[in-house]
Amino acid sequence: MSAVFTRLDKSGADSKSRRAVPNRPSVVSEAIKIMMTDKGMMPGDRLPQEPDLIRAFSASKGTIREALKMLETQGLIQTRTGPGGGAFITDIPTDHANALMSNYFFFKNLSIGDIYEIRQVLEPELAAELTKHLGEKEFAVLESTMVAYDHPPATIKEEQRQRIAELEFHERLAEFSANPLLAFMCGFLVSLLKDLAVCRRIYRNPNPELRERGYSYQGQLIEAMRAGDPEAARSIMKAHMVAARRLMAKQEAIVNRGFLSLNGKKRGA
Amino acid sequence: MSAVFTRLDKSGADSKSRRAVPNRPSVVSEAIKIMMTDKGMMPGDRLPQEPDLIRAFSASKGTIREALKMLETQGLIQTRTGPGGGAFITDIPTDHANALMSNYFFFKNLSIGDIYEIRQVLEPELAAELTKHLGEKEFAVLESTMVAYDHPPATIKEEQRQRIAELEFHERLAEFSANPLLAFMCGFLVSLLKDLAVCRRIYRNPNPELRERGYSYQGQLIEAMRAGDPEAARSIMKAHMVAARRLMAKQEAIVNRGFLSLNGKKRGA
DNA sequence: GTCGCCAATTTATTATGATAAATTTTGCCC
DNA sequence: GGGCAAAATTTATCATAATAAATTGGCGAC
């Protein structure tokens, strides 16, 4: 197997002819990646322990630690202490990947319009794709999410909770996708909107129309998916997105978000 | 400004009630992120130097170094040695973000169909969006990319170069987008296909139909964009994607990719 | 015999200090 | 003034030691 991880250290295309001399931790972390792929290691497998790595790569403890920290930051490993402990290969948590991506967009000044331009085409595709393989178990999960906003909110706090729950409906949809790319992208877009909802106060003003129409659309969507009609699901979702986009456009133009934390926690504003 | 970076350390939702006790480097790196946002620092600005950080956070040299290594791995900073050196805030390079994402999908077994399912909806949207704001300068860039494959390939090597150039056409398109999300997602999908082309040998067999139809579609696309007709551009791109998807589907089912390197270099197979 | 607690071992984590490498700045000489 | 060389500054690496965390295994009580 010639599979290799993607290298992440300093770019080789610098201003001067400063050749890319990756520092030692980077070299070691890349070597560990190669070791992982060459041995065909899978999530759950354990890497050699620190002293062994020190010997294997002839590097100091500090260097090995920095290399492991790089892999940990990339989400590739997690470390545990105690007997039998060490660095374990992990399937990168989606939250972690979301956080990484979110950082990338920090200086890009995303607007709500940018987000909805993509959602408007991805979510309908997702709806159509899900129709092929969703079962009653999944529909039950979706419907249980919807009960949170099947009624007008009594308080401003409930209003906020309902907005989040509405977004979680879409998060669930994404998780159910058989296409990992579609799942991640749709989930990421929702996570952008959720952070928005928490960190900023876009969803502050009451917006009964958004809730009502959202609930109605989602009901129709489940119906269409139950009926096994992908094109109906697609067009319902499309209408849902177009409507949501229009309603959201009034709220705020620029999304001034913050960096997301790599451990999944959110920081209130 | 209350903007905050996304945290990336160990998850708080563990099997046991093991409360999320992030280790010191994680805490410090988060604190540095907060410092960055609180001070409204921008790419190019320099962080305090190691000794100052050691004092500021009352942590050891090793801890600070690991924290900085985390930020570097996330693409948030780069460090330089020498006088006036230190850690500098960087706009995360797209290559870096691609590599990070690519790692996420390592264990997900993406298929070509997965990639094209998304391209089929995103690329048309991109085409329509570009029509609004592309000028002659951009068209010239696109056309100069196309000359690489305006003729049948003479050798197997040229065949491969042409495939890559064809993908670079789409890469350019993505770069021109005014929507950073659209730009990244389309660029990422192409980078997946490019890695495919290099690391695996999907594009090995000659496929004259793919080149010819691709060239023709792209010519029509530029024409439509020049004419300022977004819907024409959209439908041309859609047809292009549908055709490419069909042709690619025959090639290989599963994309057995490797981890990508964080410094933008590729590793041949 | 089983459950729960305590101690010992293994491991990561943090800390400190010293040396090396790299780069920029400065100053000198031509 | 231009170019080369030495010096100063800063990160990078290494080495060593002490501390904290977590699991295992054994011991005792029930």
C-alpha cells in the first residue's frame, strides 16, 4: 500500500530560494504517518511508545513530543497515560475537522449569503440521496428532533433553542448521508450557522415565519422521503433553502465569527 | 471584538465521566488564540517571543513550544529564526487546509462517485456565480490553461499532463470565486482528483473522449461567461460534469488515497 | 467467591538548562 | 556605496530530572 498522509509543515514555495528544510518535528511526524500507512494501521491501533520513537528516529524527547502534538492537532492520534497507554490512531472526529475548517475561514469574512449559496445546492442533493436508503429508524430520529419546534416559542430562550433544534434537524440529515463528502460539507455549513447562532446573535429577533415554514417544509420532506420520491424531496428542500436564504438575508450581512476550539467546546461571546 | 478561534484539543465527550481536562499546551494555544482575536491581530503580525510567552503564561519552554506547534499545525502561525523572528500570524494557505481535510477523509473510503455527486451541483453554481464578475484578464488565464490540451496527446506522459491541466482549469475557476466557501470546496474536490491522478493511476488508460468533450465544454463555458449569461454557464457546466462523471465511473470504484502532507508537497506512489 | 479499595508500576506531562542552527543586523573594508 | 564578514538575536534541538495521571494487580472485607 502506497498510501501516505498529507504533509502539513511549512510551505516549500517561499519568497527567497530558501529551500524547504522542514524542521525535525515535521519530519518525524511525516515519518510516523508513513509508518502508519505502511503498516496498514487502523483507528484504535497503538503507536510505539515515546522511548521507542526516540530510539527509532534518533530524536530527543521534546522533538518526539512536538511531532506527536502535530499529529494530535491534525486529529490523527490521541494519547492516553497509564500502563498500556500511548498514542492511538483515531478516526478524526467531525467536530475536530469542523474546527480546523472554521479556522481556515477566519480571515475570509464569510457572509450568510455565501453559506446559503452552497446550502441551496447541497441540501437538495442530500435530500435526494437520503431518499434512497433512509428507513423508519432514521425518520423517527428526525421526527423526534422536530417536536422541539412544533409549537410557537413561549420565551425568547425557547426561540433560541428552537433555532438550534431546527439546525440539528439538518445536522442529522447530513449524518445519515452515505456520501462522506456530502455529510461533512452539509454538516460544516450547519456548524457555521450554529456558531453564528451561539456566538453572535443573528437569531435574536423573533421570526415566526422562519419557524413555521421550516417546520412545514421538513414535514413535507419526510413525507416525500418516506414515499421514496427523491425528486420531490429535492424540490421541497430546494424551496426550503430558497425561503430560508431570503429570510436570513435580512438578518445580518457579514458573519463575524471566531476561531473554533479543537476540543469541540464552544465559547460564548 | 469577541471573536474566538475554534478549539481543537481532546474531546470532552469521552466514554467515562473523564472530564475534559485539556493538557497545558492546548490551554496555552487556546489562550494565544484568544490573545490574537482580542488584540485584533491580522496575518503578518508577530506574536510575543518565546521568553515573553513563557512569562505571560507561566509555562515551561517545552509547553510553549508544543502550543506554538499546535498553532503552526493548524496553519495559524509560522515561525522564523533570527533577529526580528518569532511566530507570525498567517492567512491559512489553501493547500494546508486541503491537506487537513484530506486527512479527515482518509478512513472514509471516498469513491469517485461521491466526489462527482458534489461536483455535479457545486461546479454549475460556481460557473453561474463567476459569470457575474469575471473579466478579460481572468478569461485570458483560463484560455492559457486550455492550450495544454487543445490537441491530442502524443505520449502517455502528455496524456497525464493534459489530465492535470484540465483539472487546473477548474482549480482556477474556483480561485476566481467571490464566495470563499465555494472556492474552497470546489478546489478541494479538484485536489482530491489530482491526488488521485498522481498517487494512483486512475487516469492511466487513454481516454480521448474525456479530453475532447472537456475541451469543448470549457470553450462553450467561457463563451457563455463572456456573454454574461449565468444560466447558460450553469447548464453547460452541468452537462460537463454529468459527462465527466459517467466517464470517470468506469475507471475505478474506490479512491484509495493517502494522507496529504501539510507542506504542500506531494508524495509519489 | 466477589466486590471494592489501596498501592505499585507504567506512562505521559511538565520543567530546566545547555548547545546548536539559522538569519538578520551591523560594521568594516575595499 | 557596495559587498563581505562577524556578531547578535532568536528559534530549534537535545539531555536530564522531577511530577502527575492512570491502570493494573493484589489485598482485605463482606
